[in-house]
Amino acid sequence: MTSAHSYDLTDPQVMADPYAFYRAIHGDDAKVVEVPGVGSWIGRMADIKVAAKQTKIFSNSYFDEGGPIPTGVSGDPLEDDVKCIFSQGPEVANALWTTDPPVHTLHRKLVNKAFTSSWVRLMEPRIEDIAHQLIDKFASTGDVEFIHQYAVNLPMIVIAEALGMKIEEAQTFKRWSDDILRGNLDVLDHEQRKVVARSFVEANLRFESILNLRRKKPESDLISSLASAKVEGICLANKEALPIINTTMLAGNETTTNLIGNAMKILLVNPDFVDSLREDNKLIPGFLDEVMRFECPVQCLYRVVTEDTQFGNFELKKDSRVMLGWGSAGRDPDYFDNPDTFILDRPNAHRHIGFGWGPHVCVGLGLARAEARIAIGAILDRLSGFKIASGYRPTYAPTFATRGFQDLRFSFTVK
């Protein structure tokens, strides 16, 4: 087996299929592997859990006092014209995902007051309506480009409405989300930085206006809950609320799209799974857990090292960046038997850490689970005879940080 240290995760071929790299990590018992120009990859489940809990050493607070500005992960100095674009937006501060306890603990309590299980249950009928309305648009055609006609639109509309935007603004919302996500996860050149900066400013100006309106006149949306939530008499300031709204937009959009798309691809190549899920739809949540383990929508998230640290035999320097590899953890043979095999009824699939681990576990995981469960359930209820076109190969988005398809085309019949 090739050594884990011989792989370059920024290589397009490795990004397209990182699983040989992950196997090498586990085969070598490699605690840390360098990703050229990006940082250090921590990929084994046990090591990730250790790092994720040690927030004083592996910190989520990797932005300076200017707040969470999406400038890419290269670490290159920010160009003057990009600084000028960012300066045109509202002030933002580190909040929730870019803070550590005890500040993170306070913000988490406030956000938990919005993301309640009862709120998710209230959302489910609307999620079902959206799913069936989207299927109605392509059901008569007999074929679909599933990602952009369904997997993108369902979570995009749900979270856009939850954040106070109109359904006709959903495409603008999606553009903001895609650009800001790239600014948080990918290496950007100068022109890409300008694009990301413009979307960031546009989004924050719009959300600031909605936030101010909801503070005066609350409605039943998520942004109203964020605006009014209090812990010990403390509300979130706008500069704290805006990054949390941005995080909600990203986590409730791209990642859920990837989960739905990855689940559908697995069903397309495993028609026996389709039969099993139709016979017993109670298997769908466990199936989705196995998707999260097998093809994790977010393959890694970043931390910054706050002091020189020995991690196994590897010296991590202060201010260096590490990546916690949720995707490689899902393929850890110490936790999952036959990790490279998708097992529909895997008894411990729920042990995946695809939604994160430790204090920063995804606050919106309940909504993501509900959206994916309803999305796949609606497809199985309405459509049958799924078939990928001969010679067609779906393509993954060219990034190592997330795992999802650029397109996914197949034909079907209506039940």
C-alpha cells in the first residue's frame, strides 16, 4: 500500500476519489498527514475526537478581531481592492462556530433556542410540500438532472424561507451560499476573492435589514427566533447574529444538498436498496446515517493550533492549520467493519461523525436529517425505475473539503 504521506489531497485525481488516501491513513496509523499549502490532516476517528474536544489547543477561533471574513484558506495577504469590498458591509464579529468556550457556549445556548426539535417538526409539512412541488416540475419528463432540479432547490428554499427571504429570491440566496462556502473552505485567487467578498457583503446587508425588522416585529421564521433569543438576559448583537445567520445559510444549504445527492447516487447503483426502503421506510434514517459515514457531505473542517503541540510523532506549530477529517473517520476500520462497503442496515452507522464532534457539532443537524429523510422518501413514493444513462458518469465538485456531485442525471418512470 502507498504511504499516506505520498498523497497530495489537492491533486484533482485524489480529490475526485480520496478513499485510497484514507485507507493509507488507517493502514499507516498516521496521526497527521500534511496537505501541501493547506495544513495538516488528522484523519483517524480517535485522534479527531481528541482534537475536537481540545478547543484550547485546536481552536475554531481562526479569524482575527475583524470577524469571520471568507478570504479562502491559502493564508495569503488580502489585496487592497478586496479589503475595500469587505469594508462596504456591516460589522461582523466572531460568533458561534468561530469562537471557543466559554463564548461559544453562550452563543450555542442562544442558537439552540431557535433550532429546537419542535421547530423542525413544525417545518416538516412545508418541507414535504416543497419536495412534491419540485417533483411535479419534472415528473412528466421521465428524466431529471437531480442535483439542480431537486437536491439544490429543496434545502435552499427551506432555509431561505426560514431566514426571512422570499421564494423568488432563492437563486440569489444560493449564489451567496456557494460563494461564501468557497471562501471558507477553498483556496482562492484574487478574482475569486472579489466575487466572494461581493456576495458576503450583499448577503450581510440583506440579513441585517431583515434582522432589524424582526427585532421590531417578530414573525414565525428562524431569523426572528435568533433576533429574540436570550440567555441570562443577553441577546445577540447584530455583529454576532450575522455570522450565525451566514453559518445557518451554509450548513442548511450546500451540505444538505450533498447528502441528498450522495444518497440518490447510492440508490441508483443499488436498486435492491430501493426495494428495501420502499418496503420499510423506517429504514431511511439508518440508510442516511450510512450515507453520512460512507460519502460524508463535509469531508473536513479547519482548526488553528494555538501553541506548539506534539501530536503522536508529529510537531504541530503554533498558528498552523489542521483539518479534522470527518470523511476519513467514516472509513476507520477500528470503528466500522468493512468500511469501504456500503451496508444498508449497518448497526453502528450512527457512530459516524459527519455532523462534527465535540462542542462544535452541527447545530442544524436535526433539520438536515429531516430534509434528507423527506426528500428521499418523496422520491421513492413518486418515482420508480431509476436508471443512469449508459456511458454517463456523474462528476464530483473539485474540492477536498466537501463531497457532492456537480450533476446527477437519470431516467425514471412515475409510480
